[in-house]
Amino acid sequence: MRFKTTFLTACMAAFAAAGTASHADTYPSKSVRIVVPYATGGGSDILARQIGAVLQQTWGQGVVVDNKAGASGNIGSQEVVRAPADGYTLLLQNSTMVTNLG
């Protein structure tokens, strides 16, 4: 359990550092949306909310977790693909998508 907590903390720190370093003063200028293509309350949802909390605190902007479950993750993934390529819609996917042929 200790390794999992340390790993999660390291991942959140890396996400926060990457976002602030590459877009220093201009990003984000509005709320960021994290799409989770799975049901609310699952592991991916919990992880997205933890990452969102760290990003919100780091960036000083709102981070919204939006669950779009269905079709083995395809519905939420397609929504992110169709979103504007401005960096304000992120996708939190897991390893099951690698085997999804749909």
C-alpha cells in the first residue's frame, strides 16, 4: 500500500509539473475537464479526482471530472477525440483500452 501511495503522489506531481512548466503563465486560463470513460466510483474515477484536486490546487483553476461510461470506454474516448485540441479536455484511460478493438 505504501508503494501505491508513493507512486500515486509521484504521478500527480509529474502531471502538475509538466502542465506548469510548459505553459507557464497562459495555461490554464479556464477550467480543465478530465473525461473518465468509466462509471463513477471506480478506480479510474477515484484516481482522476485525486489528480484533479492536485492540478486544481497547482493551477488555481477548476478541474472537472466528467464520467462518460459505456461501450468499454469508447464513448468517453470519442468525446475527447472530438473536443477542440486546446488542452482543456483530458482523458484518463486505463490499460483495458489497449485490448479494446471496438
